[in-house]
Amino acid sequence: MRTVLLTVVYYLAVTPWGWCRRRVRDPLARRWRPRAETYWHFAPGDGAGTEAGAARKR
């Protein structure tokens, strides 16, 4: 009986909450940006995206 109750609570409370949260905010930044030059996110200070960083990684 406990499994059935937890399943009902999950689908009636947790699932709609997650849907609403994703409608307001995009936590993984998956939204389509047509004017974006790139979708890569570089870590600060790693030198990626610069000539020095590209030469270092070769």
C-alpha cells in the first residue's frame, strides 16, 4: 500500500512541480538561441578559445 501511495504523491505533486519549474527556468541552458555564435561554455582561466590555449593543447 505504501508504494501505491508514494506513486500517487509523486505523480500528483512532484511531477507537476518539476514541469512548472522547467517552464520558468532552464537549468541546463538548453534553450535555442538563433543569434548565438557558439553553444560552448568555457571555464574561466583555462585558455580555451584563445590562440595560446589552442597551441598549448596541440
